[in-house]
Amino acid sequence: IVNWPFVSPQRRNLSWVQLAGHKGNFKAGEEGTILKKFSENEKLCFERLQGDVLQDFVPGYHGVVERDGDPFLHMTDLLVNFDRPSVMDCKMGVRTYLEEELVRARERPKLRRDLFDKMLEVDSEAPSPQEHLQRAVTKPRYMQWRETLSSTHTLGFRIEGIKKADGTCHTDFKKTRSKEDVTQVFRDFATNNTNILISYLRKLEEIQQALKSSEFFKRHEVIGSSLLFIHDHTGQADVWLIDFGKTTALPEGQTLDHCIPWQEGNREDGYMWGLDNLMRTLGSLTNK
Ligand code: ATP
Ligand code: MG
Ligand code: MG
């Protein structure tokens, strides 16, 4: 779904843009801030991020507020210091569902006609002969199939959406999987501007360093979180970590490597491996 920018009364000239999630999940906040639909999990993450080395790389967190009777997380609008920004949401990791979601889906292995139809829409060859006969698939089967379409499995990240400076939004990257295709999308996004690519790369190096020393990162399974790339015509370019809705703390004393392959049970998310591949992709564009 393409979500068109909304304009807050205070910021008539600024267009905010949302590249993922349900449109109803966000509201404009006061000057320079936005409100995201409350989730206990994401709130806990923001609280734990305060004081961590990652704090400077995530949106400023201003607590929980109520609007029209519903709770929201109040955070800094990352677009606010840019002039007609280009924005890209890159979802990190080798899987985008939690292990517990897979377990839960398996407990009730109901045959789903709707998921079969969704599968068919993307690729009529995807369902097995038996699934074609049943005209249905189970949810775990659907979840795992969906991840093989994009670069999530093969590169450890995938492009969720892009807004270009001219205002157009693109969210049709579900099947962008090969290294070549992903590289091409990055090249287009940065309009092949080497300075912007280099700024992004430097920032990712900083993020990589911060992740390596972060207590928060060590102790969390980071699933469905994105890197948000933002640049504009002035040459300003920056990257932030966003979306901690599915980022989950490990049991006391446990840590993750974030680089070794995922096997069900080890909870590994492949975040660092994906970041490495992402940096290689950008790197290949800066020294042509
Ligand atoms: P999903 O789980 O489907 O990815 P979500 O409801 O958890 O969606 P987010 O991924 O946190 O929502 O955000 C959706 C989009 O909103 C992002 O892709 C980005 O375009 C925009 N966005 C989110 N947080 C910010 C922020 N602090 N500043 C500017 N833009 C933001
Ligand atoms: Mg998201
Ligand atoms: Mg989310």
C-alpha cells in the first residue's frame, strides 16, 4: 500500500511520509514529532535504548501520550531537518517473523484459503500440487515462502519502500531479491550521487561500531526493524534505526551473535550479516 503524506496543521509545508505499516498507526505530533500507535513491546525497547550507545541512532523518544482515548509513542520526526527528502526503508535481518510466531502458527495448522490466494497472486507456481488441490496453505508455510521472495533470506535485508524527492512513492519491492536488482534500486535512490552514497556508507560504519558495543543489541532478537535512509538536494544524508515493534529481549544471561545463520531455536536474526551485505552493496556503488 502506498501511504500518501499527511500534513499537520502546524507544519503545512512539510510533507511527512510513511513507507510501511498501517496508515492509521501514525499521527502528527507537535512541531517536529510524530505519534506511533502504542505497543508495550516497542515502548520497552525505547526505554531500554535510553542511555545505550544506540540512543543517538534511533528517533528521540518522548514517552507515551494519549490522543482521542488511544495511547501513542511520542517520537522525533526524522524528516524534519530535511528539505523535500528522499526516504528509503530497509528492513533488516534474515527473517521478519519471530520464532514464537512460527510456533504459534504451527500450533493451529489451519488450512488458509486467503493465504493460498495471496500466494497465487504473486506466483501461480508457488503452491505445491497438494496445496493446489486443497486450494489452501498453512500459515507457517506462507510465512516462510513469503521470505524467499525478497532479499531477506539471501542478503539479510530487503527494501520495503522508497519516497523520491519528486514525491512519488514506491513500495512494490516484494520480489526484489538479486544483488544486482537491489544495487540498482540503491543507485536510483541516491541518483548515483557519490557524495550521498559515501555519507550513507560512513554513517553505516558508525552504526556498525555502535551495534558492536551495544548492550541493548546483544540482548535482543531484532526482528522487523528497519534502517531509514534520508537525504535531500543539499547533500545532507543520514540513517537511523527504527521500528522496534517486534524486537524482543532474550532471557536473562542470553545473548545473540547477529551474524551466524538462523536455525530454529537459536533466535539469531542475521542483522549484522545483513548490514555487512548492505554496506558492500553501497560500497560497490562508490568505487565504480
Ligand atoms: P511495519 O511493522 O509494517 O514495518 P510499523 O507500523 O511498525 O510498520 P514503522 O515501520 O515504525 O511502522 O514506520 C513506518 C514508516 O513510517 C517508516 O517506513 C517510515 O517511512 C515512517 N517513520 C517511522 N518512524 C519515523 C520517524 N521517527 N521519523 C520519520 N519517519 C518515520
Ligand atoms: Mg517497519
Ligand atoms: Mg513494525
